[in-house]
Amino acid sequence: MKAQIKLGRIFGVEIGLHYSWLLIALLITFSLAGTFHKNNPGWSDELRWGLAIVTAILFFASIVVHELSHALVAKLRGLPVRSITLFALGGIAQIEKEAADAKTEFWMGIIGPITSFVIGAICLAITIALGWTPPEFPQRPLPAMLMWLGLINIGLAAFNMIPGFPLDGGRVLRGIIWWITGNAKRATTIAARVGQVIAFAMIVYGVFQFFRGAGINGLWMAFIGWFLLSASRESYAQMVISEGLRGLLVGDVMSRDFPVVDSYTNLQTFVEENLTRTGQRFWVVTLNGQPEGIITPNEIGAVPRNRWPYTTVADVMRPLDATRTVNPNTPVTEALEVMAQQDLNQLPVVSEGGLAGLISRSHILQLIQTRAQLHL
Ligand SMILES: [Zn+2]
């Protein structure tokens, strides 16, 4: 989920919107304007629409605060947080690493619902202080807005505590099982299963309600269930990968034989004799046998074709000292993060100033498959 509209940074965390958010923002504003009209028909159109827009904005601000609370706990526990993105079904804090221990997982999960609950409770307390007597709908704009914000935030806290991945409750459940059993793998499996059962039950119940005449509410529930089901599968797969790679170092899995090309070779020859014949995309450029840089089809694509015979690979290569590298003692998970951040498929492995090998995404993927097949 990548943000398409960037809003700015808070505590060094980038806040952004996904396009799907616009749809839900419109829906919420319209439904709020309708609710205000139904309960206070005396309000002017300007008042109810203005209030609906302000309320919707504050609602999304409270989702950002919820996500920021996850981000802050992650940061305090040493996990880097890249961004927070709002989309149709809420917010996501993109945390670049998985929790390394059960307590971190537990606190990172539970802080979100706690934050939403506190925001909700404060809103409701102010509404009551302003003279609201539940359950009637407040007649004045400010209490009407605060009451809605209070109820929706408490609802949000409750929904997020559903113990299924990738909801906060799923993390909390995983943290607790991990804490008790000391087994992260087992905790992941159990939390993912529970999440899938709940998501499946939501789909069945939603469809059932729809056919009993609940209309759009039934379908909405089934849709959220379906979303949870696919999201839980995805986050489960991701976690299995990072657990499968735990403890592995780059030096254990790098390939030591990599294709080399002499730095004086011109691009025409290189493309015809090497690149298109071997299928290798990542070449090490050497001068007198010493690695100087790397070259991939990306660098060649930037040179016009008629210049290929007059350009050497050394002219366009990425020099080794200007390239992001890892060393044999780097954890494989970290190398994968670097590749993801820089949008690369391979990284040179450098040891004691020299090139020791290469590590590639496809190679790591094969490794995971092999290990999974043998239940390692
Ligand atoms: Zn959350």
C-alpha cells in the first residue's frame, strides 16, 4: 500500500493518502451530513455540511494518531518506521522490521486500541461536560460532533482488538502466545489461524445477513471479512519468510562465483557476447582482475544504441565505492530490506575492501522454498 498523496512528516514519519481513501472520506462526509440532518432538521445546510467535513477530518486525524502510537512504540523499541498511509479501510504504519521479541509485539499491537479508546473516552467526557445526556442526539453542533467522534473511536478500538492478523488484536494475540510459549513460529501460526477463522465467519455471517434482508450492511461485513482474510494470508506469508531467515547471514547464502567483464569492453560487444547470451543481469566490472564496479541492463539502457561501440563498460558502470553494499556478517533480512528500499534485485557483498560475492533476491527466495520444503 503506497501513498499517492503526501501530506508531510510527523516525528520523522511520512504521512500519506492512498487514492482509495478519497472514496471513504466522501462516503463518511455524506453519511455524517445525513445523520446530522435526520437528528437536527432545524440546522442549515451550511452548518450540517460544514460540521460533517470538520468531523470527517478530525476522524481521520484520530486514525493518524492511532497509527502514530504504533510508530512511536516501534521507534522506542528500535524498529525503524517509514510511513503511515491512510486508505479505504483505515491506516497502516509501515514498520520496516518485525518485532524481535514477544513484549515488543504485544505493546506495539495494543497501544493502537488503547490510543483510540482514550481519544474516544476524552471526546465523550467533554460531550457529557457540555450537557449531553445519553442516548439522545445532542442538539448543538460541538457536542454532536464530539459524541460521534467519541463513539467511532471506541468502536475503532473494539474492532481493532479482534484477534486476527493483521488487526492489532492479532499482534496482541501473537505477542501473548509468543510470550507464554517462547515460540515465535507457533505464535504466528496460531494467530494467523484464529484470524482466518474470524474473517471467514464474518464473510459467512455477512452474506447470511444480506440474504435475510440486512442489505448493504451485510455485504459490508462480508467485504471486511474478505479483506481480513487476504491480508492475514499475506502478513502470515511475510512473517514466515522473516522467521525462516532469522539468524542467517549474508556470508552463508551469497554466491561466490559471479560473472565478470573487463572494464575496456565496449557496450556493443558486452551486450552481444555476454549479456544476451548468458541471461545474467548483474555483472562485475574488473580492471586487471580487480573488481571496480557493477553493470546491469539499467546502466546500458541509458546510453543511445549508436554510442554502444564507442562506450566502454567502465564509462557507465556503477563504481563499487558508490554502490550500496553489504558485508558477509549482515543479516539476510537486513540485506532484503536494503534491496527493497533501493529497489534493487542484487547487492555486492564486500569484505576487507574486496568483492566477496553477490546476494540476490531470487536466490534468497529459492532458499526459503528449499527450507520450507524440507521443514527446516
Ligand atoms: Zn492499529
